[in-house]
Amino acid sequence: MEIVEKISEVREITAEMRRKGLKIALVPTMGYLHQGHLALVKQAKQEGTFVVMSIFVNPIQFGPNEDFSRYPRDLEHDAQLAREAGVDLIFHPAVEEMYPQKNRTTVQVSELGNALCGLSRPGHFNGVTTVVSKLFHIVQPDRAYFGQKDYQQYLIVRQMVRDLNFPIEVIPVPIVREADGLALSSRNVFLTPEQRQEAVVLSQSLIEAETLIRQGERSVARIEDKIREKITTQSSGIIDYVEVRSAENLEKSATINEPVLIALAVKFGTTRLIDNYVVEV
Amino acid sequence: MEIVEKISEVREITAEMRRKGLKIALVPTMGYLHQGHLALVKQAKQEGTFVVMSIFVNPIQFGPNEDFSRYPRDLEHDAQLAREAGVDLIFHPAVEEMYPQKNRTTVQVSELGNALCGLSRPGHFNGVTTVVSKLFHIVQPDRAYFGQKDYQQYLIVRQMVRDLNFPIEVIPVPIVREADGLALSSRNVFLTPEQRQEAVVLSQSLIEAETLIRQGERSVARIEDKIREKITTQSSGIIDYVEVRSAENLEKSATINEPVLIALAVKFGTTRLIDNYVVEV
């Protein structure tokens, strides 16, 4: 496994692999890898491709008061995990390599970004779609793998790929969880032991909501209320949002009559966690 | 020369050519071809590539009160000219092929679009960069050719390609003019015989401005005034803008001390014409 920092190096290596007839897979990450990232790699490997993992904490997707500078980084450990998982090439550019001059070009996806995390993180998804476009043009993958923990991000990237005709297949990979249900996240490292224990309420409330829907509950308001109540009474978490929306286009209705995304964002101290379940009906 | 209407067909044919080791060139047009377009083809042919010409009147780059529906179209004649010029493949999609669902994704280039044609045609350049991104992803050319008549468009596309790391070389091709100097444009067909005669004032005023600069004039205001005065006194044209700006980034200064773009847009009746000269100093 090679680690390169220059765009020109990635282009050379991937062009060579393409000449050899290999398909290219891209696993875009911000590093500080956990099993959730490695599940993306595992799926890419199963499909027999040359796997490029990008590790880049992208400044333009962080708001001015967000955690860009304190976002956790550990390239050495990442490299070890990536190698073990079968990554073929790590692309780890400096900020100056990705943004050598003032970036004037933005890729924007309307509507899908106007809810959930898009409301609490204005500009965030424009930063994501812009850097993903750049990575797509640098790596030119046949397939790109995105974790469903960032479900809204997955939908937005899928929409961008469709609208702009990127010749790339976007593949969603299910959330990986701790034994007690907490969704893996690089940000979990910021939780105090008490917050870590309390945070289990997120996945538990989602499971309860899923059970309610399976039992026939169809009121979006009642399900959202149940989740809010559980989180508020059983933890110190401050709710950013709890929402039930169409899993296909994030539209909101009062009644559930199609597959839905149950999504939430909750702050424990300064650490904002997200989680979600997709429920078919 | 083949004419195809489906994205999947373009992808198949260009993939085949790529396998054969050919470079792919894209000449994006809105059709109603003239020698200006054919100069783009000629240059692409000289560079020994497989030349794809797109012919697509892109609705999203026209404002609500602009001439989308009356923009001239003549595929049969275009096909004949393209064939003679050596085009290998025409891509002529229907609007539904390019925008099968509501388009939610926009590519925006800031700053460069906030002047000249960007002021009189709000949204125009976002429509251009979005459709050009789509065409780039559909055709995946190695090189794309743009006429310098739309100089601002060329700069914006070049900026987009740099910022988003498109693996594509953007090549500008000089303006082609009638014998009397009028820049070729598909819209010239709308001019009455009188307007057609008057319109020669555009290139003439640009030549005079160039001469002034060559003679040592460095005041942007004086040059702009000279051009405005000539157009106003010698024609019925209504000036949209006359501007001298940096040829590199469209920035405005009072004094000329780097290569400049002298650009203008003038309406003759309902027909809006543009023209420009780049002057090195």
C-alpha cells in the first residue's frame, strides 16, 4: 500500500491500474478510521477493485465555529488499519494541494440540503459536494462508497452524481455499531465516559421508533415525540433535531406511507452525534 | 460521422475510442454552426483527437425573458458542416435526456461571473458551468475547445476546471470574423440588413481602442468613453456594457498595466451582440 500526497501521483497510479483493466474504487474519508470506514473498504474489496482511500479533513465543509482544527487525526494508525483492510492506495493531500488558490467554484445541491444537518450546519453540504467533486475528478473511480451514518450526505452525493452525470456508481454501506448500539464515529473519542454511556440512548430510541412503526404506528409527530422524550429523560443530550422523513428524497409528511429515514442529531457537551435508521413499510 | 441522442451511446462510442488509444476532444456548441465553431473543430483535428461535438441549446443558461425558444436551430445543415469539418461524433440530446428530472445540482463560479455578461444575464453562467460539467462527465474528453468570443465564459470554465480538478485541458480559440470585422455569431441571423451594417461599429471601435493602447493610452475610463462614443454616434445600438478589465481575472483597475480584455455587449433591436479584443501591453 502506497501513501501519496500529490494529485499528480494519484492520477499516475490510477491511470496505470486502469490500463491494466482494473476498476477503481474510492473510499473518501476524513481519517481517524474506525470499523465503519473499514466496512466501506471491505465492500469495495469484495467487488474486486483497486481501492483508493482519501484521508482529508476538508476545511470548507466545517463552519467557522465547528471542530475543524480539533477534528482528530492519526495518519500512522490510519495507515495501519487501511493496510490491514486491503486499501491499495492512500491519498493524503495537504490543504494547499487541494486548495492551492482561493476556491471560487462550488457545487450545490438544492432542497436535499435544506433540512436536518443542512439547517444546523449551513454551507456544510456545499463543502462536501465540492470536495467530493474534486476527489471524483482526481481519482476518477468507477465506484465510490459512502457510509449510511451520513445518510443525508449519501442522498446529496447520489443526487449530484445523477444530475451532473458523473460516470460513477455511488454505493451506500450500512452503519457499523458498537456492541451496545452506538454508531461508530471519529467524534466518539471526544465523549466523556458518562456521555459515552448516555449516548446509547440514540440508537435505543431509534430501535424503539422502528418497533412502533412495525407495530403499525404511522404518525410522524408521535414517533418524533417518543424519541425526543426518551432522549430528554434518559440523558443529558441536547437535541438538535429528531425527524422522520422520506428515505428517498427527505420530504416531510404527517403520515408514514413509504420507506422513511428516522434521523437525529444530539449534542453531548460540545460533541454533536448523529444517527439514523431507515425503516421500510 | 455518427449523430447520437443518448448519453449511453456517447459513453459507449467514446469508451471504444479510448480503448483504441485515441484522445477525445469536445467541442460544446448550441448548434446553428458558423466558421467560428468550425475553427474549434479544425484546431481539435490538428491535435489528432476523436472529435465529439455537442449540439444542445441549454435551457438553464437562458433567462426567462431571453431567446431560448427562438434561438436558431438547423440540425441538418449543422450535420453537413460538422461532417465536412471532420467532426467524428455529434451528440444532440433532447432536453429530457439532459434534464430527465428536476435539476437540483448547480456548479457556481464566484467573482468571475459578477461582471460583464453576468450582470445583464443573472444565472446565465451557472447554467453554462452546470451543463458543461454534465457534458464533461458524459464525454470525458481530454481536451475541450471554447471560442474566445465568449471570453468570460472561457475564463469561468477554465476556473471551474482548475478548482474542481477536472482532468481536462481547456483550449481557447480566437474569434472568427466576417470580412468587415463583425464577429461570427449564430444570433447575427436576427439582424436586419441595416442593423447588420451598423454592427460593424463593434469591431471597429475595438480596433480603435487597441490602437489607442498601442499608442500609449493607459486610462481605462478614456478608452471606454471612446468606444461608447463611437457606438452611440455611429449606430442605433444600445450599449449594455463597454469595459476594460484584466484579461486574466476580469478585475478592474483605472490604469492599464497588464494584458486587458476590452469587452462589450450592445443591443441592436432585440438582438444582443457581444465582442471583445485581448490586448497585451
